[in-house]
Amino acid sequence: MNILVYLIVVIFFFVLIVVGVFNGSDVTINLVLWHIGPIPMGAVIATASIFGVAFACVIGVIDGIKIRITNRQLQKQLRHLEEESDALRLRLARHEGPGGGRTSAEGSTAWSDPRT
């Protein structure tokens, strides 16, 4: 899967380079209160792609941080539940004793035969 993503990224940047080389004319960028220009179209395309990749990386890092935080919380919860499960198993094993379903006190008490 990673190879496919890398291949798509390489193809995308190759297309950007080709478009930037064939569109060498100068353009003026009009932002809301700011005008930049004239700038070659290739520089505009390169700058836009760099900002796009940087934005995607920031989103990926933030998402990774959220996943790690959730993973740590789930690991703590799992550890707590395993400890609770072990404690319940230990308590159950103490109540059952060697006789299977009875405690050791019940196991030692024998039924006395009234005929003897």
C-alpha cells in the first residue's frame, strides 16, 4: 500500500513539474489585500504544492498524536481490566478450594451417618 502512495505522489509531482515548465509565463497573484507579481507560473505551482504537502503533513501529525493519546488511554484501561480480572479469578479460586465447587471448610466437613 505504501508503494502505491509513493508512486502516486511521484507521479503528481512529475505532472506539477511538467505543467510548471510548459507554463512559464508570469502571473500576478491577487490576495484579498495583497498583490504579488509578476511571478513565474512554475513558482506559483511549486509554492502551492509545498504548502499543500505541509498542510497535509500537519494534519497527519495531529491525527497521529490523537491516535497515540487514545492508544495510551486504552492501554491503561486494558491494564486496569486485566488486573480486575486477575483479582476476580484469584478470589474465585480461593472460594472454590481443592474440592472443585466447595470451599475448603465445606470440603472438610463430612456428613455423619446417623446409623453409626
